[in-house]
Amino acid sequence: MVSFFRINDPYRLLLVLIVLIGIRMPFLTEEIVPTIPQFRWMLIGERLSEGSMLYRDLYDYIAPFSALVFQAMDFLFGRNLFASALTSIFLVFVQSVIFNNLLLANKTYNEGTYLPAYCYAIFMSVHFDFLVLSPALMSITFILLALRNIFKRIDNQTKDELFMSTGVYLGIATMFYLPSIVIFFIFLVILVIYSNSLLRRLLLMTVGFAMVLLLVTGFYYVNGLLPQFNTFFLNSLWSYEHVNY
């Protein structure tokens, strides 16, 4: 199986999708029982689709963009974990393609191979939270897009737009899953150490990141919910929730 994916043929990605579905088939064919976090995400989407507003009528530390996705999922499919599991398969497949193309473009290996996409699909099927749609899973998509730009910079493919878009991607990732903010500072350190990026371009990346945060913050400020946004979302980065399962 490993040698099969080492062949440089883009159609191998279809086989990656088939393998991904095969790995998750036992989970899909049995009655899906949600974990407590998964059940909470479904309830959040249900309440929001009924007209409630996050941080005003619904008190939870979930990120705003994730809440919007769960609201859309409830609007389209209702309280259906099977639909969430299928969406997760599609998202993991897209991520595996992005990850594999990132390595191919930067000539990480001596030969063109689709083995990284195969391995990515397998390892992303290990944890329960990645078997269905989750904030962390959605956030990873934009982290991978930002990582692609970081490799371009290290490879001296320098454009000002690259830095701005990297910051925007990381800002969106943070609005899906707040702990992703750590990746922004890690990428800044990488650019300082492994490239000769100008301060102006590092500031562009920071502006792109801050722009997303300020737009979301401005939305809650206009709606008079800035204290609640700060309490339930921003401060959750410093709080630790202990759940006795």
C-alpha cells in the first residue's frame, strides 16, 4: 500500500479519499453516539438556528466562526451527526491534498509522492473530535494555508500579499479555534529566524491577523456585546475547564 502511493500520479488522491472513507466506515455504519463536546456543538448550532445570538442568549466559549458553521449545519441537516461525519471526511481530504501539495511544491522528498496525503488521512482519523466536524478541525485548514505561505517565504518567493494573506489565514483559524493564536507567534519566530523578512512585511502579517480579530470584535461592539465577547471567548484562553466525564 505504501509503495502504491509513492507513484507520482495525481489520481492517487482519489484512492486517498477511498481509504479515508474505508477507515471511517465502521464509525459511519453504526449508530453514532456523540461525545459530550460533540453534543454541545450540536446544541449550540440548534439554539443559534432558532434565533439566539452567541454571547448574548447563549453563553459558551466556542469561537464565533465555528458557531456559525454549526448553525449552518443545523439549518441544513438538523441534529444529524452523520452529516457532520461526512463533512469531516470531505474537510480532512481537502487538508490532505493541501498538505501533500505543500510538500511537493517545496520538494521535501527526492521523488513526487502522495504518501503524505495517505498518512495525513490515517492520522486524522485517530481522534474522536476529528471524526466529526469540530472547531480544531476547521481551524487546521487555514493553518495549512498559512503554512504554505511560510514555506514560500523561506524559499524566497517574496510578495507583500503573501504576508498579509498569511496573517488573514491565521486570524480566521483563531476565530475558529482560539488556541490557534499560538501558531501566529510561532510563525513570526520562524520568519525571523529562518528568513530575512523585513520588519515592514512582518507588520503586514500582523495587520492581516489583527484585521480579522478587529472585524469580529467590532461586530460584537456594535451589538453591545463586547464585555461578553471578552469574557466568554477571549478570556477562555486563560481559563481551564475540567470536565469529569
